[in-house]
Amino acid sequence: MESGELAVRYLVGIVSLWLFLGTTYYVKKGGSDGNSGTDLGNAWLTVNHDLEPGDTVLVYDDGGALTDPWTFHSGSDGAYGNPIVYMAGPGEDPYFSLDLTTHAINGNGKDHWVIQDIDAHTVDMFFNGNVAQYLDVTIQQCSVYNAGNHPVVQFGQEVLRGTFRYNWIDRADTAGKSGVEAGNGDIFTFWANADSILIEYNHLTRCNHQPVNLYTNPDYFIIRHNEGPYSHTLIGGINERGRMGLIEFNFGHHPGSYLNDGVFTQAMGLFPSASNVLIIRGETLRDDTVNTSNTQEGLVNLLVEDENQDSLEAWVSGVRMSYCTIDGTNDASYNKDIVNIVNQSYAKSHANNKNDNNAFFNNIFINPSNNHYVFRDRDEQETDNNWFNNQYRNNLLHKANSNATMWSIENGPGGATYTVSTMESTFPTLCSGNKDTLAGLADPANYDFTPDTASWAAGNARYLTTATEGDVSSSVMQVADAKWFCDGWGMIQGDSIYFNGTARGIVNVNYSTNMLTISAVATWSTNEQIWYFKDGIVWDDVGAVQLTEESEEPPLPVPPKRWAPIRW
């Protein structure tokens, strides 16, 4: 069975739980809003009607595009477990075709709804949610071509639980367009507080800005298994009080997936609490010199930039990056580091400004530009002597030119540039087990960094943490560092770990106390090594591709039905 077919059946299964819980209504191009809407012969023209929790609106294309925009009616709120569902009728393929001055769907502040399999071509904005707070909203299985300068999906007010999955969004102005970016706007934009945002299994292409932009206050967000060919920064604007974030396995993680242009992520904002965490895991990126305006950028930007908030302390803290493969070979003339940890807060007198408590384990980072570095730790404060406390362990690092300096530490203790050996000898408690080599990787010249069995990367990953208390049989484990793991935060299944010959799922993480609650009772010893476990294997190879990986690739977004799929 094809992965796309699996995706369709999965989503149909989800929606079938909601069908028949309320009234079914019909919308089609040739309908009228004066009709009852209760059968296809009396279909509405739009959804601008009062609806009840559990109602379903089936949309028919009736041989043509939808040319009348929708506004969710003021009386149309769903309920928890009983949303209002707007979806294509059986066998139908409805799509909006408007102009670049018109929004296709206006949310009007309504809660508990699902939009599924409703598409759009050349509209100003597919979904506009600039009115009031939104609660429990889902957009899935939609295809959008939009070359405008506005976001494709925009929320101007707070979103409390939003799910966006299996969508195919292309910022090109016409279907099948080849080449790089088209639209200058974001794809998903959250202007205000966001709590529990899940963005997964989407195809997000040709975006000349951030496909995902979390401008303000994301409490919990998970962004995983998305593809972003020919797009700029995957994520931008994690501002002010970013708390818990998981970014994993975007762009694919198998050989041949290195066709993703641009900067990977900018985590811009304040992480002012020791209990906050940003997990970056399993990412692959090849940079093709997109966005050359800022020579201080890295392929991974962890950036504090609070020039208008001089009274605030500014931290970049709690970042855990593992099993990523990032190649900067094509960036040689544009001066980017690979990982750029920058504190450029203008609150220079604040005693607590610092970049610390970040960790980078088991990654492959290759070929930053000649004058830049694999890691740049940069603190732009005038007075700050207590900020460097970042760990770097078991990474494969390589620069093709003769300048083998991998680290640049600026304005902090030991400020200098370092090779792998000098870094490890200068900071032995923070930096160990790293290697400068390309030997044993399948075909680096063609962006295939799969390790072979003789490669240093094969079997040389490091466990992520250890148990601090042992010789017990329990379902609660205290570890040295719980920030490597996520319990799903109520949105997805939690991570799995491996220890003492046993695999267990994680059902709860307490980051303040470093306590893991696991799925079943197990036994372990003090200082037991705790490994990441996924797809039935222990992840013991460095980089995003594991030699023993045997599981199927997760289902990808289903291409649009009307237009030929874009090959990337």
C-alpha cells in the first residue's frame, strides 16, 4: 500500500468518528444560501450559516471552482470531541479559485472545527483567523497554490490547540512551477500566543519567508516530518517566552533527501527559564545559498534579539540537538556558520544574560564557509563572564578548506577559535568524543552522508543521558538530563528510550526534576546509559540516517489531485 493511501485512510478514519453526530449539510458551486442545505438538490452556496456541534458540511465542486469566499457564521461553534467538520463530499475535489485580494475562508473567531480536503488556487489567503481567540482547530489534507505576500494560514489572535497536517502548500503562482521561491509571505503564521501547536507531515514548498512563523509566545509546539524544498527558514520568530518545542525529522531523513534549500531554523526569542526546552532531532539540510542578506546567520540560528525590551534578561538555554545531518557545502561564498548561538540582547547591563545549558550530541555538520565555523557561540554583552556552558559530544565535524577551526567562542570565557582537539583539551568537561573526518560516508559529493559499516559515524553515537538513581524496579526514573526527551505534550505519542536491554515509552517528563515516567515497570542501575529508541532500533549511529533502519518512511502529504505532483 502506498504511503499516501495510508494517509488518506487514516484521515478518513478520523473524520468518520465525527460523521452522523449532527446534521449533514451540502455546499456546491451552483447552490444558494436561500436553500435548506440538507440535501444535494438544495445545497448552499457557502458555509455562512449557523451550525451546531457535530454538524458536517460536505462540499461539492459541481464541475467548477468555488468563487464565493466563506465566513464561519457567528453561531457556528463546535465542542470538544464534537467539532464542526467542513470536508469534500465523497469523490469530490472542491477548490477555491479567487484573486489575490480575497481571503478564501475567514474563521470569525469560531472554535472546534475541522477543514479537510478543501483546496485553493491563487487566493490572497486560504484561512484568515484574525478575529478573537481560537480553540481546538484543525486543517488537514488541503492543497494550496498561492504566490501572494500574505500567509497562507494566519491566526492574529491566540490559538489554543491547533493541528495542521497532511497539507500540500506551494507558494508558486501556477501549478507545476519549477525553481525556487515564489510567495514572500509565511505559510503558517501565529501572531499571538500559541499553545499546543502541531504541524506535521506537510509539504511546504517555495516559500521565500518562514513556512512556519511563531511570532509570539509559543507554549508548546511540535513541528515534525514536514518537507520544505525550495523554501527559506523552516521556523522563525519563537519570541518572548518560548517554553517547550520539538522540531524533528523534517525534510526527510533518508539518502537522496538533501534537496532542501535555505536556512533550517531561527529560534529567535527568550528562553528565560531553566525548565524550558527546545529539542531539535533528526533534521537533514543542504544549504543552497538562499537568504544572503545577513552574514551573521547560521544554518541553525539560536538567536536572542530583544532590542526593544531592554529590561529583560536574555537567555538561549535548554536547546538539545541530536542526530542531525547538515551540509553547508554550497554556502562557501555566503559566510554562514552551521550552528549560530547568538545573544545580541541590548539589555547589556543585565547580570543574567547568557547562552548556556545547550547540548549537541551525535550530529554530522559539514563544510561551513571558509571564514566561518561549525559552531559559533557569540555573546554581544558588554559585561558577562558566566555564559559558556554548552556541551558538544560525539559529533562528526568537517571543513573542506585548510582552516580547520570548528568553534568560535566570542566575548565569553576562553574567547578564541578552536579545532576539535584544542576545544576538547581546553573544555574537557563540555566537549568530548568529536571527530573531524569525511571517511566512510557514502557519497558526500552528492549529498549522501549515510555511514558505511567502516565509518567512524557507525556505532559511535553517545547515549543521551544516564540514570542518577538505580538498583530499583519502578516506572519512574530520575535522569541526569531529561531535556533530550518529549512525552508528546498531549499532542503525539511520547519518545521511547532504551536501557539495560529494555525499551520503554515515555508517558511524562518533568523537566524541573529530571524525572521520566515510563510506560511499564523496569529495572536499571545507577549511571545506566539511556539511549534514544525509534523504529524498533537503538540509535547508535551519528547523524540522521541509521544503518540498521528498517521501518517504512512515514506517510507523506498526498499531492493535489487536479494538478500533476511537483517533483523535487
